Amino acid sequence: MRIDPPTDEGTNAMKILVTGATGYIGAAAAKALRSAGHDVSALARSEGAAARLRQAGLSPVAGDLTDPSSLARAVKDADVIVGAASIGSLGGDADTFAKDRDAVRVMLAALEGSGKTLLFTSGSAVVGTFAAGEATTVIYDEDVKLPLPEAVFAPASAEVHPMMVRGFGAAMAARIETESDVLGVSGVKGVVIRPGLVYGAGGSYDLPALIGVARKNGVAPHVGSGATLQAYVHIDDLADLFRLAVERAPKSAVLHGVTAEVSQHDLAAAVSRMIGAGDRTERLTLEQMFGAAGSVGVSLALNKRLAADKTREITGWSPTRTDILQDVEIGSYAR
């Protein structure tokens, strides 16, 4: 994939519509874009959501990801669509990601030939690899060929139950199809952002579930030895990447929103210290982790190792926060 270097083009104010602007990532992205002087509106499926958006200083636009006609109408007046919403559960099963794919296809069809921009928020799980709690060696850059073969993401040595392999594979297949649609569309500038484990401001998708399990059981768990590695990013740094993606990313760019890596054991130990359990952690099997935390437990058990060198080169992104363990133990999560 040919990528042009960053330019100053695109720093003028644009009309931007954010989906998922009441969510963790979407709200941060919308705030960063608004602070940069862009005209930011947000998709609202209900009057309650519209009221929350107005309170955040955003203009609500009526529309629903599950209603194609309202969604198509909503996107037509914007210069840029930032897709940060996901239909259904946070767990992201195959059905959820298939519905997300269908919603993105509606938006792409509505924008066809306009030359406008659609940013799709994917995730690091597309390169997720099971390894029975051990670290893998491969770090994937923005040009990784997807999907990963089953023998790579769930090797026999990981001893993953076949039903879990099928479910995870189907979910990632739907997510990767969406990426392909966005990157391959003609007449629209499609961009994909893959955030790592997002933390900060006491939020996240995976961390609150892990903390909840730790509070319930008195100690935080991990799969096997807990050597599994995940790339992570602070929510403020990720929000800045969304801004830079809108202003600088070229068509068909894939961006990795990651700063550094953390092991599952170290993360669990930080959670345990935060709840007053010292450095104690609990060693679980993958099935036990799923039982304790559902799909979040599976997400935490995956190696998700990504590089962001090309992302920095393309956008000029310069993240600064690498304090995930401190933030969990004594920072925003402890507060």
C-alpha cells in the first residue's frame, strides 16, 4: 500500500458526524475534534441520547445504525464520518460484528462517489492470538494480511475449545470484512483505526470487567502464567489520533492506535493492589476466564501485539502516556 507523507492539508474546519459519541472512544474522539475547531455533530437514536449530546456540546443528528434509511440520511451532510459505535454487546460476537458491517455498508453506499471520508474503528483483536497464557513473538504492523489462519490465531498447543475457535474466527471474519469494505471503496476516502487496549479516565471496555471480577473474588485473574502481551493506548492519545486521522490520513490508510505493551499478569497484579489484595493473582484456564468475565475474559487472554511506526509516520502522531499500571493501581481507576 502506498502512503503519502503527512501534510498540513485538511487543517481547515470540517463538518464531522461521529457515531457512538456517547461511548468511551466516540466521546473522546468527538471532544478532540471539536477542540480542534471542527464542526462536530453526533448520531442520536433517541431523545435521551440527543440530550446527552447537547450537554456535551455536540449537535445531535437523528439516526439509527439498525435503520438503513435514517442512517443514510444522517451521513449525507457531513464531510467526514467517524464510526466509533458498535451494535449490540461490548463483547463483539459474530452477530454483533456482522451488524456493524451492514451499517458501515449503508454509510458507504450513501457516500458513494462523494469523495468524503469514513473512518472505521476496528480493534486489535483482528490480530489476536491464543497461546495458553504465554507471550507470542510476532508483532503485526499496519500491512498485516488478514484474516490470520486458524493455525496461527488458535494453534493446537493453545488447547482452545473448538466452539470458542469457531466463534472467535467468525467474529473476526465479520470485522475484517468491514475493514476491507472501508479500505476498498471507490469514491470515498476510507480509513481504518485499530486501537489496542484503551485505558484512562476510569473507563475502558476490558478493564472495568477485570476489576469487577477481582472485587467479587478478592483477587484479579489471568490465564496461565499471564505472560500474554497486549498493546495499549491512553484514551487521550487515541482521541488525538482520531483528530490526526481526520486531518491527515490518506485514502485506504490503516492506523494502529498503540503506544506500548503490558502483560496480563502485570495488569492483574495492578488490579489486585488497587483493591487491597497485594500482588496476589489467580491463575485460571481459558474456560474459567470466560466463565468469570465472559467475552472480555477471552479478549484479555489474547496476545494482541501491534506496531504503530507507520501510523506515526503517516499522521505525525506522538502519544505520551504509558502509565497503564499506575493509572489502574493509584490513578483514575482507584478513584
